[in-house]
Amino acid sequence: MKIKPLDDRLLVEPIEEESKTASGLYIPDTAKEKPRIGKVIAVGTDEDLKEKVKEGDKILFAKYGGEEVETNGTSFKIIQRSDVLAVIED
């Protein structure tokens, strides 16, 4: 199944953070926060949004923003423009 976001929405694949601390301790899944950084998979039809965010960009999004969807065993989030906090540049 292919998901194509509409209007001012983005399809984002959340990026899991390290499960190990700097001192070498492993953090269990139950203690981890949900990812807030993700890779943009698809951009909606809003022309202004397409100029600012491109497919493949890394973004920081609101903690409780977006709607979770799963397809072919992969979890994604559909996020509105207002939930995008920043584009991360490496």
C-alpha cells in the first residue's frame, strides 16, 4: 500500500534514538520516549510546504503531533505542518 499525504501534511518515518546511554547502560523500550525526529518520506500537495521541506529531510516534530499509521510492517506518522518544529541540517 502506498500512502500519499494531502494538503499541508507530511508522511514521516520516525527515527529511533540510541537505546544505550553514554555510560553504556541500556534503556528498556518501556522507559524510552517516543521519537521526535523523523525522515520525510512524502510531502503533501501544499506548494509552500514543498519549498520548505523535501523528501529525505530530517525533521523535529511535536511530541504528541501526528497520526500513527502502519503499512507493510513499518510505522509512519502523518504530521501536519503546524507540528513540524524544525528541519535538521547535518
